[in-house]
Amino acid sequence: MDTIGEGSYSSVREVFLGRRPNERYALKVMDKGHIVREEKARYVSMERTLLAGRLRDAPGVVRLMFTFQDTYSLYMGFELCPGGDLYWQLKRSDGGVMPEDKVVFYMSEVIAATQECHTRGVIHRDIKPENILIDSSGHVKLCDFGSALDLQHEVTSALTAIAAHATKRQNEKKRCASFVGTAEYVAPEILEGCEETTLAVDLWSIGIMTFQLLTGSVPFKGSTEYLTMQEVLKGTYEYPSAAKISSAAKDFIDKLLVRDPKHRLGFESESAIRNHSFFSSVGDWSTLRARDAPHVLTATGVDSDSTVTDIDEDTDTDDEWRARVNAATAALDAL
């Protein structure tokens, strides 16, 4: 129906299945040639294996609905999250920042989802607003597990066996904590090449993202990726003078953006981060997803808000969109 995302070797499209045009999904289309040339097989394998296996029923993780392939591409069909991602929502927020109560709502769910992944032996390693989706009920879903670290790795298919062999071969040449993720959100110990990656790298990213949602910018940013990494290693940052941030929010961020990973809030116990005063309004964490979600703009589908600030001359009107659905349905009926 429409293209809703683009990546280095993939695109994400809104689709419907067969004779059921009202059941829509997000279809990730990955180019096999690029995957082979750029040695991305292990990332594709990791994401599929985790989402189809250990993370399949995790409430805060996007659901993988089906997979298939053809001669040129691999396909992964996910539940459609009409709210888009948190970055999309942030850019459309008043002043490019989110009010603190809204940030508390989203970050509590991000933390719960991340801790659930940790409990299941998975470190995400690329937590950022672009990888936090908003589902049809307004709650968050973690996505993009291609950079994840599986602490309980099991070979379950030929693809994972090939990917595991490639990873092992590369690790003979590199230290195990080679750079993964996104420079603005990556923990300093990753850049320093530490021998062991822990769940603390996700805690650092959560601190970065909280800062970004409240201020509209990340705390560490250089003119190039390399200079951004240097800023991360320096570890000094300031809150914008114009930003309205409570002392509790600043304390929460400061306790996550600690250089020593073992001293980050939540490293020793998950209750420590949940009991921080920043989340004093949350109450019962076991009922997070039963709460009423904040109003959000919708990023996909007929009558969506995706064109509020995005001008795209190729975007279909609602009538054209419905006409394409009807034409496709008629073609299927004629088969």
C-alpha cells in the first residue's frame, strides 16, 4: 500500500494479505545481494531467530507475523504500528520536545520491555527513538533486533549456522565488543572495546533517549560520526537552558549516563530504576500496558497524519488509496 521506511539494505512497506485488505502489516523487504556483499547475514539471522523464538510473546516487542523469500529478497512481516516511531512523534511535538508526563509514560514501557529482553537473555544494543514503535493502542514496541546480542545463542537453522560461522571468523580478527548500534546512543565501553558487553549498554541508551525526548537533542553530538564518538568518550554534557526538565528527570538521566557500566542505575537490580522518583506517578508496573495511552498522530493508513508536516507529491489521496485496494481485491477475485 505504501513505503513507510527505508534502510541501508531494506525497505518497510504497508501491505495487506491476499483476500483480506483490512488486515494490514508492515513488510520488511531485504535485498539478498546486498546482504551477501556486505556480510549482513548474521544480523538478519539474529533478528528472525529472536523474534520467532524467545521474544515471540514478549508484550513490549514488535510481533513477527510471517516470513518468506523469493529469488532476490527476504521478507519479514510484522504487526503494523500505526503510530510510527518515537522519533517521528518527537519531531511533530510542540517545540520538538515532549512533555515530561508523556516521556515518563513511554520510558517506563521502554524500560519494562528492555528488562524483559534482558530476562530472556537478549541485549538490544541499539535502543533509540527510531527503534521504538507506537502500536494501535498507543503503547510502545521495541523493534530492529539485528544488532542484538544473544546471551543464549542456539543454532536453529542453516542460516543461523552460516551466520554463526561468519561471526566466529570475524571475532578471530576483532575484539568481541566491536562497534554496533548508532554513534549518538552507543555506550562508551563499546567504543573502548571492552571484552564483555553487558545489559548496561541498553541502560546508557535509555538515558540518552530520555534526554532527547525532553530537550529535542542528544547530549553528545559531533559534526561527524567519529567526532560524536569522541564526545561520548569525553562524557561531558549540559542541559539546554530553555528546556523544562525537573530535578527528578535530571537525576534519572545523570545516573544512567555514568561512565562505569556497573554503577549505572538499574544495573544491579531492575527495581532500582523502577523506584526512581522520575517514575513516582507510574504506580503498578505490572499493569503498564493496561493504562490509557497519550494521544499520538498516526503515521500509516487512510486518514493518517503522516502528511501534516511531510509534503510528498507522490502520496496517494484517500480515494486513490481505496481505489488501489479495490483494484487489487478485484484482481485476486479474478484468479
